[in-house]
Amino acid sequence: MSNKLSFLSLLCLVAAVLSQRTTHHYVTLTSKKTKTISSCCDIENIKTYDFPNILKERVPDTPTHATVKEYILSRLHQLNQSRWSITTDVFTDQTPFGPKSFTNIIATLDPHVPKRLVLAAHYDSKYFKTGVFLGATDSALPVALILDILLTLDDKLQSRELQDHSLQVILFDGEEAFKTWTDTDSLYGSRHLAELMNSPSPYDVEGRTGIEAMEAFILLDLLGSVDPHALFYDTYPAGSKIFERLRKIEKKLHQEKQLVEHTRQHFVEQAAHGYYKIQDDHIPFLNKGVPIVHVIPVPFPSQWHKLSDNANAINWNNVLNLKKIFTLFLYEYFHLR
Ligand SMILES: *[C@@H]1O[C@H](CO)[C@@H](O)[C@H](O)[C@H]1NC(C)=O
Ligand SMILES: [Zn+2]
């Protein structure tokens, strides 16, 4: 009897420890706090500064790509440099047009902290023979949004209550295929970085690899366009809890009338595990067991991979709504004050 009991309590202890490791504890914000935070969100800076500076042709290994890369790095260097580690992962790979140089950009807050939430997007743009492709939604806007949120929340992130969790931002190069999407002509940056982080590397922490340190990986792509019917689906079971949190935040902000021109819920309720498994920068990390949330609209914006994916594709009300949702999510995830 007593043996059985102690065996049971041991089991309970093991279960408790396991659930500790897999369950993230969020704070839930009151309506008042939700309103206060979301009413402070604005998009002036993204609209006038970050987005226009990123909205240039960004084909890897070209001069305008280098200009944008330098711009992104200069913005990341405005974060508190005694807390953030800003690094680049530079490499050469074979492409259908010969060898090209690529640069992933990684910003890690408190790099000694063992659990990381990753926010990611790609900053390269697709090569077009027929004209200048700016890739406003693909992914100038997501990159601008991430930079803006980081710089706005830097103080609060530094003084977060959840000090054993940190934030890592990854801006990938070479997501796009130069010719036709294949396993070797696409995802140049994410394939390289996932391999690098899967073995001992500068991204290790406390004996764990950069991959093992990732509690979750949220990828933003094709965001900011006008299509009110585009939906986000909960595709990967391991990322469901985060997706659910984003969905609830969108719903709460809607109820509190904090979203503009918001005619429907975009983060959809019913899980679509296994559907819409879209090829994107999360795949090399998914394949290494990292929990994924892929925030990409289905259907894709009507301007997708057309020259019309330019500044006119952006709906700034939609961008403001996205900024509010992700800002509140970071408050809840990191217990910001
Ligand atoms: C930057 O971080 C250091 C170390 O935590 C802190 O002492 C300093 O006040 C911070 N600077 C700013 C501008 O927040
Ligand atoms: Zn694309």
C-alpha cells in the first residue's frame, strides 16, 4: 500500500514536472489594461520610417538588398546593446544563377536565458525578370512590424516578470526561390540557420542547442494586405496553445472595440491540423521538432508574387490591428508590466 502510494506520488511529481515544461503560464490582461495598452499602439513609425526604408528590391547579394540589411541592423542597434545580442549568419550557397551570399539576422534578448520565443520573418524579396518586385506583404511589412514592436517594447521586455524566458527575433535571407520552388532553390537562410542551431553554435545556452532552446517559433508572412476574407489557421498541434492565445486576444480586442475596420475574426477557431501545410521558413525548424505557429493568410493576398505587391497593397488599419494583437500577446507571454 505505502509502496503503491509513493509510486503514485512519484508519478504525480513526474507528471507535474513534465507539464511544467510543456505548459507556458500566461497572464490574462483585464479589459481595462487591454484598452490602455491597445489605445497606445500606433503605426506612425512603421508607416513613415521602417516600412518605406525596407520597401526596396531585396534580391540576395545585390546593392539594394545590402542597403536594407544595413537599415535593419541599424534599427536593431537601437535596442539596449547591454541586453541584446545582434548577430549575422553569413554564408554562400549555390543558386540557379550561381553562388550567392546570404545573411540571416538574429537578435536575442538576454542570450543566457534558457527558453526562447522566436518571432521570425524573411527580409529578402523575390527576383523578377519582368520588373521591380517590392514584396510589400512578402515580407517588408512583417519585418517592419517586428522591428517596430521590438523598439516600442524594448524597456518592458527588459524588465519582464518572466525572466527565465526570452525573445529571439530572426530575419531570414533567401526565403524565395530564384527560379522555381524546389528543395534546393528556396529557404536558403532558414535551412542554413536550422542546421547551424542544431549543433553546438554561438546560439547554444546552458548546454542546449539554439533549436532546443526554442519554446516556440512564430513565423509572420504575407501580412498587411487588404483582403478581409483572409484567415489564419491553426496548422501545427504543438503551436496550438499560442495560436489559441492569439485568437482570444483578437476576439477580446474586437469586443473592446479596439480594432478598426475589423469585420470578422481572422484567427479561426477550428483547428486545421495538417491542412495548409505551406512551405515557408518554419519548415526546417518544424523538421527539428520546434513548435510552430505560422501566421500567413489563406488565401494568399491577391497581389502575391505580382508586381502589384507594393505600398498600395497595404491596409494600414489592418496593420494597426496586427500590431495590437502581437503587442498584447507579448504582454501576456512575458508578463510585461
Ligand atoms: C540597458 O541595460 C543596462 C543593463 O541592464 C541598464 O543598466 C541600462 O539602464 C539600460 N539602458 C537603457 C537606456 O535602458
Ligand atoms: Zn514570396
